[in-house]
Amino acid sequence: MSPQGLAALLCREGDQHLAQQELPTATAFYVAAFSCSAPTALQKVNSLENGLWERVIATLEMWCRGKSQIPKIQSKNVAIASLRVEIAAVFLSTLSPDNVLSSIYKLEALLRLGCSEEVVSKCSVLLKAHPKYSVELLLLRALAWVLSGTQIRKGVADYIQVFVRHQAEAVAYVCTRQKEHLPQIVQAFSNFLSTYQKESPDGSSLDHWLGNCYAFLSAVAPGDIWVCRAQAAYLFKKSKFEECVAVCSKALRGLSVDNSLRDEKMLGLLLERAAAYFFLGGRMQEMMQDLAEAFAATPDLAMKHFEELFSPPDTEKIEEQARTVLEVKFAAYREAVRARAELRSNRCTELLPSVIQTVLFLLRISPRSKRELSVRLADCHLLHGHIRGALEICDQLLAAEQKTYHNTLLALRGFCALHSHDHQQALQDFQKVIEHDSPHPNSCIKALCGRGLIRISGGSHYLTALDYITACQLKLEETIFTIKAYVPWNQRGLLLKVLQEEGQKMLQKKRDPLGVYQLASLLMELDPSDEASRILCADALYQMGWVEEAHKLLSLALSRNPQRSPILARLALLQLKKGFVYDGNQLLKKMIKIGDTSCLLPIMDIFKDEDRKLMQTHCRSRALSILKNKREDADIKEAIAYLSFAIIASGGYAEDCLLIRAQCYGHLGQKKTAIFDFNAVLKEDPGNVHALSGRGLIYLALKQQKEAVQDLILALKAEAGMVIPAILSLKHEAQELVAQWLLQHSRTVLAELVATKDFSKEERTLRDLLVIAGALIKIRKEAQYHTFYTDVLIANGRYEEALVHLQEAFGHSFADEVASARLAVLQLKKRNVAAAAHSFSILAKKDERELEFLLNFVDAKQQQHLSQVAAQEGNVLIKGYHYKKALGYFTLAILTSKDNPRYLRQRAACFMHLKKYDKALKDMEKVIERHGCNSLRTRVQDHCSKAHLLLSVSEEEAAVKQYIEALQLDESTALCSITNGSGSENVAKTFHKIAQSSFEMQHYEDAWKITDYGLKIDQNNPDLKKLKTRLKREASGCSIH
């Protein structure tokens, strides 16, 4: 589409918007059409009615004057670029050639071409013809004057003339239409103002004129550093200090965004503002901040400007004020450190850079105080963590001839070394300060704190505590500050714990409670949330006798943590001490409910003896009261807790409380815990009967027989009258069990004793056994206990007492065999052998081992006599075929003769007749074992007898071996015994049976041997003959001859 066609389309769209009363949009379409085809657009707009034409012209003028923006438009037919004011201005000048605004745009274009004088001339003409456009024309002419470079004064005058009358319009026009020329405008004003002015160009007062100049510059170039400085200097010169501060502040805020501008210009602003603050008065903090910042950035340049701004008297005042500010800032830092709740925190160091800046500033303006201020600087560097910087200053000052602040510097250098882990150097410096004749208190405190910290690493914790106590005594506040500020953060926690522990130890040893109180006060300040420090302080107050103060402190701690047993325990003691028994008991009950009693152990070393005794007595009586009135498990547990308190209060050993508590544990089934308490008593008093008895009964419940018997025997030997009721209080089954265990043990001891036959050497043991036996017959009424008591009496040689006891226990009939046997022992003592033998024979049939035990009471001669009498009586009974009765006599004979083979054979014969073959075999085996001194005939007969018994129990193979052994010893005797015994035919059959079995198992040699001996017993046995023939045939290859 041709440009004319596009322009026509755009004009039609403009007409549509014009019809809708949208004049700005319609005008914009006409301008767009003008940019495509000027004639088409001109024709269209000129064809509009007069009223509409004027309105389009007015709209174009508004855009040219910048009072409104050209709206953005979108065409239905073509894409339209953004419309510029310049196009609108050309369109306006074409529509209305005499229009001033369009002329101004033409003049601006001409000015850009460098035709400054022509622009000045035409502006002057237009001003006369069109005074209502004076703002635009004057400002354009002013720019033309400035750009000409020769008429700057006139240009400045034009700018100020418009600014004074139309400030907002002037500023807006310059900042928009002349923005690209702002640097030249500012430079023109700079050149104009730098030239000494005697009068204003417009005839007004010079001050007023200059004020307008700076106001104009500030309005059109607020961010220009020269403008700000110039205005500030002018305001300062005119003593308009508030306005000067405002201008400087505004400029500095702008400069702070762009760090690249932080140069001499900014330095000047800082110093000029500081000077303004100084002369305003009452703005000391702000002044010092600016001065310190300026000197921190570029000290030499700042000093140069400073000397220009301030006179020597002013400098002295500033120094005085700077020192005041320094003290205020450092005091604020100290207060922040003191108020810091977290012990290990290094927060608040952010306050130190400002302090350091102030010190550096003072060092520049007050060289006469260099050493003092250098010490302050080293101190601040150390506190801020700049250890190397602080150390360099300290070394430099200590090396100088002047010796002022020597101790302070040593203390500071000591902490520098400490932070650098050079403990040896640190200790040397701290020691010098402490050993000085008259050290400065603050320096001495630092040295004590530093030395105490080093002593921790050396393990001298007690000496550490003494150092910090001394420091507290000198100045508590300074000690707190030293720890929080100078001690490395990662060592403060350890220091706190060490001081707490050492303070506790000192109180436990009753050392220097006042010193510990001061130490605890320090610890509470260091960490107010630490409960251990609060408790330590209360303990120290208590030892100093300040009970009420201790009570208040503990009550406060309890309100913060109501469940803390260490606090409850201390409060309970204090309440008891004050006579408030109920309150004290309630606190103890609360401790019991919590279940933590271990805390009492370290506390008791702190309590005074009389107070511990008071606690012990109260808790013991309370426990006994509970046990007396209630016996439920919960009550017993409460009583145990009170008893535990009493035991701890006693120092760990209260015999009666330990015994009662052990019984309570036993009742609750906590048997091992009960044993622990009994052991505690026995450790101090090994012979304590109650503990031995109690522990023995606990072992009884645990089924630990050995331990139970051992304890109960010791208790019985010590005081049987106390132990017996305790045993009788047990259940029937437990009484029976303990009596059985005691009897078993005592019988064993007595058996071992009587086996030696020498009772004189064991008098003590016999006495002990008599006590135990006497106790047993009181505990149990069964016969075995009475018989044992009789045995012990007999062992002690108290025969008459033994007889009397037997008669009392069993009557005179002695139907019990065991009791009758004891009577027999006593009868033997009276040489009534026959009656004794009869009683013993009866016991022998029932309990051979019991008889063997009793025979230990009979001497060898009596035993020999007994064996003869018993054997004679046995033989008589055998002849009468009374084998059962004979057994008892032969058993007695065997025991008293030490297993005489003759009596063993006779008893074996009795057993055989009674068909007790197993027992008969055992006797024959004993006989055969003793064959050494017997005749050959006897031995052969014994083997045959044993073989006969083996056949009786169907042990045929073993019987065959016995027959063969007999045949090998003496064939004729053996054959005779076989014939008289089992019979040759029966024995031969047995031999054939065993030989056949060996043959079948291919044990040919055994089969041949058995067959051979079988044929000796019965030569005509056909089976044996056939087997022998088969052996010869089947095993012809084997050597069986």
C-alpha cells in the first residue's frame, strides 16, 4: 500500500475517534498519518471545522509543552511505531507556521547545530511578540547563552529569572528538554559562582541571588557532588548549619549507593557535616561518627580538611567531646557484654569498630596522648579479635622507654598470647602483673583470670578457683567483664564447670564459704540460667549461717523448676532446721514422688553435722511410722525412700536403717538389693547377727544353699536366741527347708569330724555344732533333728545328757531304729555289746550309711568285739534259715571288720537265698578284689560262686568267664564246685550257648576256647562235641589250637 493510502486509512481511523470525542487519540492518528504522507494529513486536518481544527492545534501544543503525553495507538490496518514529540512539533509548525511552540522546537534544533547567537536573537524577538511563552523562550535563550561560552552571566540570569517566577516549570523543562546539557549548565553556574560576585545581575541582594542559584542547582542536579558541596559550603559560610547538615546528608545518602564516588568529595561532605554538627551544638555523637568515618577512610587527607575547618580551640573542644563519646561507647559495649545472656557468645563485638574509629581519630588530633590512646587501641583490637594487631601495639609500647601503663600492657599481651595458645608467655606476663608491688586493680583482675584459665590446662583446678575468688574480691564487675570479653569463647563453658565443681569441693571440705559465695555470685552473673551456680550460692550462704538468704534463693530456683530434687532436698533440710517439720516432710515426699534420691549424696558433705543428724532422725522416724501403720507395697516403697534419706544423711552407714531397708526390699521381692544393704552392714560389722540372719534368709529365698547356711550358722553361733524366732516366723515350707539345709551341713561337718576320732582338737567346732543342733530341735520336732542333737552330745562326750535327751524325745521304748542305734552307741560305752549288736543289726538292714556314721563313735577294740558277736549271731540265724535277720548281723560284722571277706561271703549267701542276686554279686566282687591273701581253693570257689550268681541274673557270658578263670586256677577244685553248685550239665549247656554265639560271630578262637573248657566240665556233651568238629572243619585255616 502506498504512503498516501496508509495515511488515508490512518486519517479515517482518526475521524472515527474524533467522532467518539476521543480528541488525543484522533490527533495521534493524524500525526501518524503525517509521518506517512504529510500532504494527506494536512489536507485532512485543514478540512476540519474551525472548532475541531483549534482543538487539534491545542492538543499538539500540550504535547509540545510536555504537559501531557502522546497516547499509544494501535491501527487495524498497519503497525504504528511510537510517536515522538518532535514529529508532533513539525506537524504543528506545518499546520500553523506562526505557532511559537513549533518555533521553539525549530530553535532547539538550530541550537543543536551550534547556532547559539542566532537562537539568542530569535528568542529575544519571540519574547517581545509572545510574552506568554516566556518560560520556554527564556530557558532556551539561557541555554544558548551558556553554550555560547561568552555570555555565561546572562545565561545564569535567565535561568534564575525563570526559576524564581516559575520554579516547578523551570526545573521540569531543564530536567527534560535540556537534560543532555545539564553538565554544561552546572559547569556554567560553577564558573559563575567561583568568580567573586559583588552584586547580583538582577539588582537583588547578593545573598538572595546566591541562595537562588544554589536552590536552582540543587533542584536540577540533586545528585551532583559538586552542587551538594558548593551548597553545603555556602550554607556553612552563612551559618545555616541545619540546612548544611540536610544538604550533606542528602548527598551522602546518594553517594553511599555508588561506592566508586567515595573519594575526597565525600570526605569533604563528611567533614563539613561534622563541622555543622559541632557548631550546632548538642550533636556530639553525630559529629564524632562523621569525623571517625572520615579519618578511618583517609587519615591524612581528613586531617588536612579538619585543620581547614577547625581552629585549635575548636580542636581541643572536639578532643574533649571525642573522649566523652569514647567513654560512652565503650561503656555501652561493656553494658552490652554484661547483659549478654549466652556465656559462649561473642555478640556485641559489632559495637567495637565505632570505638576503634574514635580512638584512631583521637590518635590523629591528640598526638600528646599517643601512649594512652595506643593502649586503648590495643585493648579494643584484642576485644574485637584482632589479636595480631593488639600484640604488635603491646610489644611496641612495652619496648619503649616510657613505662606508663606497664601492667595494663602486660595483661593485654598475656591475653594475646593466650588466644595464640602460647601459654608459657601468657603465664609469664600474668605472673609479672600479679607479683608487682602495686598492680592496677583492673590489670591484676585480668592477670588473675588469665592465670586461672591457664591453670585449668595444667590440672590445677583448685588454684584456678582461688585465682577467680581473689579476682572477685578485688572487683566483681570487672571480673565478670574480663571473663565475658577477654577469655576465649570456647573456654568459658569449661571454666564455668571447673569453678562450679571446685566451689562444691571447697564447701564439702568446709573451706572458705565466703570465697565460694563470691565465686558463685560471679557464676550466676556469667550464666543466669545455670541452676548449678544458684545452688552453689545457696550452699555457701548456708555454710555462712545465712539460712534465710539461702532459703530465698532456693525458693526462687524452685519456682523456675519445681521438679529439681537437689533444690527440694536443700529446702527440706532448711525447713527442718527452722522447725517447720510438716513443710520439710512435704518437700521430701515430693522428692520421693520424683524418684531421684542420688542427689543427696554430694549434698550431705555440705550440710553441718547437727543438720545431717536432724535429717537422719526425722527420716528414720518417718519410715518407722509408715511401716508401723501400713504394710502395702506403696507404703513400703515410701518407707524405703525415707530410710535411704536417713542412710545418706548418716554418711552412708546407719546400721538400723540399712537393716530395716534390707527387710523392706526383701518384702518387695528385691532380694539382691536387700543383700546389698546387708553386705553394707557386714562390711562395717562382720559379726552383726541381724545382718547375717537377714542375708541368710534372703539367700534361702534365692535357693542359694551354701550362702544361706553359711550366714545362718554364723548368726546362730553369735546369738541363737535372736535367729531362732526369725526362722520360726517363716512359712512352714521355708522352716523345713532351712532346717534341712542346716542339718545337712552340720551332719557333714560332724561326719568329717568324727572320722578323725580326735575330738579334743575340734572343741570349738563341737561347741558350734551343739549350738546348731540345739537350735534345730527348737525349730523342728522331727526325729532326725533330735537324733542329730544326740550325735553331737555323744561327740562331745556327754553320754548321760545324750541318753536323757533320747528318752525325752523318743520315750523309753525306742521304736525308732535310728534312735535305737544311738542307744546302742551309749550301751557300748557301758560294754553291753550284745544289746548294741542287736540294735545295730536292725539299723543295718534299713540304713547302712547311717550305721557306718554311728560306728565312728565306737573305738577299734569295740568294733572288733562287735564284729565277732555279730558274725556268731549271723551264723546262728543262717543255720535256722533266718536269712533276713542274719543280713543285719553280717552287715554289722562287715562294717566293723572293714569288709572282712568271710563275712562278705556269708552275707552274699544270705542275699542269694533271698534271691537278691545283685547285692550278692556286689559282695562277691568285693571278696574277689581282696584275693591277695586267700588260698587257691578259696579263690576258685569264690569265682565259681560269682559265676553261679551271674547265671542267676542271666549274665551267661560273664558267668562263663568266671568258670574259665576258676578252671585255669585249679581245674579239679573248680569242677568239684561246679558239680556241687549249678551242676555240670547246666554249666556245659551254658558254655555251648556262648561258644555257638562266638562261632556265629566268627570269633573262632573264643569259640574254640569256650568249647574246650566246656568239654572239660562235661566230656560227653554232644552239642559241644559237634561244635568242636564244626570248628575244626569251618576254621581249618585259623590257628585255634
